[in-house]
Amino acid sequence: MVRKLLDSDEALVDVLDNHSEIVIYGAGNYGHTLKAYVKLYFDKELPHFAVSREDLIKERTGEYTKAISVYPRDRLIIVAVSEQHQAELIETVEKLGFYNIYFLLNDFVRYMQARLDTGRLSVKDKLGFEVHIAEHCNLNCKGCYHFSPLAEEIFLDLGEYARDITRIHDICGVNVERITLLGGEPLLHPRISEITTFTRKYNPYARIEILTNGILLKDMEQSFWKNCVTNDITICCTKYPILVDYNQLEKIADGYGLKIVYHNDVGAGEKTLIKYPFDVLGTQDPEESFFKCTRSNLCITLKHGKLYPCPMAAHAHLAKEFFDLDLELSDKDFIDIYKVKSMNEIMSFFIKPINFCKYCNLKRRPQQMKWEASKKEYGEWF
């Protein structure tokens, strides 16, 4: 049996060059992204889609969509779904007797979408952003692109945050669609419920989520859970191959009428980490890096009254200080919310490259690594 990760253009070329009978298992957004990408950049057709049940075929377009069970077992299967569904689909095709199975790295899907969707770089009419409420973390993943393993124990100042949220409300009004409270590990903050209450007060229509590794959830007090209910807070958990009973956490949340949403799953195997291709010399073309980046105009970060278009730019000072790097971090990497006059001025800033883009070598694909705790070594990032 062959089960391989499809994580780069190089891996995709190898598959296309060596296999003619390919079936995309997953006729949704991920599957059609793969089909469109292969057509545009490699001038090849991947017309065959598979779904789990015959009754789903009517919901999908295309005469070549069939139930997975009807395909010959020697076909190469590419599982093209989000990580939380990969394990289920791979188990299905293995039980059916398929033996040549590939599954898509979700970061590679986002890369393909970025190259296909130039419209993402148009000025948006809704703002979504994330904010560290704790710089440090209780898990400290190797190569964390927020650089949290390198951070001291630092919590978000409530006074500063209140001013920033109020200012964003004054500029954007109800046009804030999402706020993600993360870190580091957000549940470490001793006043997290005050943060969520204030966030909701000034953003009545936004999706407000806490993105956590889940380690501390079972020990959170009843007041925390009730606050999440009152303020309509989404608890978004990332799964790691650690001793956390996620079923127990779901039962606790369910007791309060809440559902835990997973940012990912262990998917087709053990959780992995992604090492992004930094160029510490800053020799890359910022425009090329920005266009190829899967985060451009998507992953906006609020920090100390400034909005950064990239979490790595916002938190790179941690690596600069820890490793004594000669990184040029400047006022060209952010927009100051206290100096702008309109939301359009903010959103227009995010469709252009920043100075920090020169440190990302997106001629290379991100490197997949086995998940493990950080040793705070230079090679984890650079």
C-alpha cells in the first residue's frame, strides 16, 4: 500500500507524469482547486471526481463524478478534503481496497488557491484580525511561526487592548467580521473573560473565537464557560499528538451548550509542523513573495495599536532579539490605527507587499516537519 503526502509542485508533477488514471476523492472546494490548478499551470485535465455516497452525486456538477466504490481499485486516489476529514476518507478507500493513495497538505491547497485567486488582493469591505493575548505558550511547538517558544511570559495589557478595540470600532463600525484571540496560548491569560466581554461589546456581529491548544480547557472555571455562552464565543481547538482527551473536552463544552470547533485534526496521521522558507538576508522580491503568499490579505494581526498583514512580521522581533538577527523591522511593515482616517485606508494597505516580504523565500515550498516541542534552536526557523 502506498500512502503519500502531496505537498508541493514537485510532488504534483511526479504524480501527473507517472499516472494517467487519477481520481480526486472530494468534489468540493479542495478538489476543484486541485483540478483548476493542474489545468492552469500544467495544462492537464483531472476530470474524475469521487464522493462517498451515490446520493451526493446529484449535488455535484460534472458527468465524471461517481461514488468512490465504483472505481477500479488500481486507480490513484488523491484525497482532497480539509484535514479534519482526511482520516475518515483515507480509511474508507483503504477498506475498499485502493492501494495507491495520496492526500493533500492543506497548506499546499491554500498555496494553490492563492495562485489561482488574484481577487483576494482586492480591497475588502470587512476586517478580520487576530491578536495575541499571551505571547508565551504552554506547548512551545518546534518552529512555531508566531515565535512563541522564544517569548518571555507576557500578557496582553487590558487597557491598551481596550483603546485599540475602541479605535477599530470608531473606524470600522460593524464592518469587523472576525476576531481571533490566540497566542501563544490564550487560556494562560488570567483575565480572558474580561477580554472576550469587551471584544463582544464593541463587535456585536463579529465571529469571536479563542484559538487554543486545549491543554487548559478541562481546568477552566465555570465562569469562563458561561462567559463564552453569554458573549457567543467560538472555542476553536488545534489538535496535537499530546495527552489531551478531546472527547472529554467536547463533553464539557456540550454541558454548557457549546461546540468545540477544530482548527485542524490529526488527519491522515500524526500532526505535523510547517517550516516556512525564511531568507534571513532579505534578498527576495517582496512583490513576488506577497503574490505567492497564502496569507496575503488574510492573516491580519493587531499588536500595540498597529495592524500587520502578516503574523510573522508582527512577531519577528522575538526571533530578532533571541537570535540577535539583523532583521530590518520598520514602520513600513504595519499601519498605525491611530494615524488612519478611514477603513478603506486600512484595507488598501493590505493589498500591497510590505518590507518584511523580502524575508520570505516563496520560490521554495514550506517544509513539513514531525511535530515536537521546541528546543529554541536556530535551525527550527532558519
